[in-house]
Amino acid sequence: MRYNAFQILKQGLSGHKGWKPMWRDPEPKAEYDVIIIGGGGHGLATAYYLAKEHGITNVAVIEKGWIGGGNVGRNTTIFRSNYMFPANTHFYEKGMKLWEGLEQDFNFNAMVSQRGVINLFHSDPQRDAFARRGNAMRLAGVDAEFLSPDQLKEMVPILDFKNARFPIQGGLMQRRGGTIRHDAVAWGFARGADSRGVDIIQNCEVKDIVIEGGAAVAVETSRGKIRGKKVAMAVAGHTSQIAAMAGIKLPIESHVLQAFVSEGIKPLIDTVVTFGAGHFYISQSDKGGLVFGGDLDGYNSYAQRGNLPMMEHVMAGGMAIMPAIGRVRLLRHWGGIMDMSFDGSPFICKTGVDKLYLNGGWCYGGFKATPASGWCYAHTIAKDEPHPLNKDFTIERFREGRMIDEKGVGPNPWIQ
Amino acid sequence: MHRIDCPWCGERDEVEFQYQGDATKVRPKPDASEDAFFDYTYQRDNPKGWHTEWWHHVGGCRQWVKVVRNTLTHEVHKTGGPQSKLPLPRRKAEGGL
């Protein structure tokens, strides 16, 4: 069923009784051309692009819980492509372009809102570093704009411009960045994949990956053995566990990242502001809640909840740069488990095991990458070789000394 | 909130400490193979359950404390000094893979 104004009218006149479920709930078949482990944003996007771009529709997405129950629903909904290193710049810009056409493409309202993303700077060296990044972006064809304090004051008047420790000297803005209704991304990709024949199998946990003659041939699940000509992992947060089933050890640690939403208030901020120096960033949802976050808690964790010290740290960052929010009450907070790679960049690649593919290591940047990740991963799986856009996101880059360390902090995942 | 029992200072809040990663990794000898250094620098078991790790008591005695902690429940099982042998508990973490 196509969603459009005519359907709304027609269903409205018939008591909304004609809407169909957005995807089926099929029993797993004995064999698929491609098995995708993980029904999150990336797994569903991969299935969607496998079907749409490569005509591979005999695909199963196998999910332990329910689709979209992981990090695609546990982020702060921001998308942007303001990276400096070529591998990242071009990859995330591909994602940006896909976001821009996504709703028409998958016929689902994901509330893509290009409200801009602003990175604040507070010192001459930070200004220079941001200018360098902005210039690198523009050379690669990505939009970047330098904002003076006066321009910023017009756009975000509630910032504390004269903060004693971090006076605001300006900002680097990407106007095409913004926010998206994150759950709708999972649902849109799921519906698009399902309508093309992909089986989305929920409540089905992968227990083992079966390898015969050096190639992945099947997965053992809580609902029996399912054979697959190709097996693809997309389980960021738990990549180490699934990869271990195939005997693969990775440069990944799992860490918890918290995010917060306040009670709904009247419009206060109509863009995304990041205060990197104070480990705080913020936007406002359409419901009026302030959505904000900060750094990792900073220790290995698989608990989808954080601790109070980091909560306090994030709030302190918010109070420093936006004191007006001090009286706003916190409504909810949550934690998501990040695959922290040892250079802060992801993996979309083949593995040492034939017919087994890896998508993971997204650190805390996985949501914005969802369509680009699915698009590149689908290509990698279908062609059995990476697309030029993801050829650098290999496991081998660490052995070869080709790390993509955007932050330049070295092999310490907890500060990446 | 983690409460970590520093062998020198006693039980303290996690905010006094800086996490320093997997303590099972031992630096290879200088003439060890490239593979050994690769493994030491980059490869991690990343267990879901008991994890032996370093917490640097930067806000206290500045000693490195070895901690056995559960990455799923955040329970701290045992702490010791850098030379301490800290066996993992026998029981498995709830739901750990």
C-alpha cells in the first residue's frame, strides 16, 4: 500500500479499518540468499538496499528482540556530514544525500528536518581547527559555514556568549544537517524491505554461525537452523559477541552512552548546537522536549543504562552554555551500547571468513550513517567487494597502520 | 555509581578514578612479533560479564587499581594492586553470552 494524501482521505472515510500491518511476521525459511543478523537501522537499511539496488530479495533480517529496539531508538536523532578525513567525508556525505531523498524513496514520513548543526568554538586554536575542517568539507563538496558571534546571537540567543571559561567566539555550521524521527527510519526501511520480499524475523536469537570449509553457510538460532548463502552481521553494540561465534576477534570495546529528554517546553532552540568543549549537545524535538547528551560513561559496559556521575557532568555542561535550561525538568534518560572501535571509525567489510560480512564499530555515530551504511553494506554483500565509499572501513586498517582517527586520540576507545 | 575499593585508600566513588581499559593485556617483550604487538594494542575480548580492568586513582593516591567488574550489571567483585591475581567469579553473568 502506497502512503499518500488519497489513502488518508480514503481510510478516513472508511473508519481507518483498511490500514495493513507495515510488515509481515513470517516463519523463517530453510534457506536464504542473504541472512542479516540484527534488525536495527543498519540491518534493515541493508536489506532495503539489497532488494532495491541489487534485486536480491531472498533475504532474512534476524532480530533477537523487536526491530528498531536497539540504538536506532536510543540516539539523539541527529544527522550531519561534517567530517574532515576523506574516507569519512565522502561516506557521510553519501548518507546526507540519501537522507535528503529518503522519505520519497521509501514512501514514509521520517520527519527529516534540515535545521542545521552548529559546533561552537571558544578559542583561537579551536577556531583554526574548525576552519580547517570546514575547508576540508567544502573542498569535498560538503556545505560548511563559519558563523560570527553576531550571527550566532540571532540564531541561538539563549547561549551564554560571555561564559567566563568558554566565551563563544563563533561556530561552524552545516545547514543541511539536522534531526530525524529515529523510529520512523527503522519502520520505513522495514516496510520498504518487507514489501520487496525480505523476511523480517523478530524474536529470533542467533546462537551460532556455522562455518564449513572456511565459509559461513548457516546460523543456529532460537528458532532452528537457517541456511544462508551469505551471512552479514549488523549488531553494533554486540559485534564482539557475534564475531566471536565465527572465531573473529576485533578492535572493539562496548561502552555505554547516555542521552536525555526534558519535559516539553515552548520553542527554545530551532537548530542543533554542540558544545564540544563542555561535552554537551542539544536540540529540541517537535514535541517540545529538549534532547541532549554528552560523552561516554567511559568504562566497558553492556548495561543499557548509565550512571549518575556522567549525568551530572552533562547537565553541568548544559548549565554552563545554556543557563536558561536550569529550571527545566528532566523527563527521561537512557543508555545505548556503542561498539567503540580503536580509531573512532566503523567497519563495513569482508572478514577472514568467506561469505561472512561485518558491519559494526559505529561508536556513537551510527544513527546518522544508517542509509549510507546500508547502501554500502548491500553493495559489499551483493558484489562480494567493497564500494569505493567504504573501502577504507576494513578490519585490516589497524594492522596496516591506516587508522581513520578523526579525533586523533589513539587506541583508547573510552575517550574516542 | 560504581564504588571501587582502592587497596590504598579504601572504598571510593568512581568519579575519583580514570578508567584505563582491559587489564588482561600484557605488553609483549620488545623483540616479540608484530602480531603480538597488534594483539596487545588493538584486539580485545570485550566480554559481556566479568572483566578485569584498570582504574587509575587520579583523584586519590594515583595508583593503578586492578578491578574485576561485571560489564552487564556493573557489580564490582574484587579489587587489588597491579600485581594481584584476581580470579573471576565462577558463576556466569546473568544473560551473558
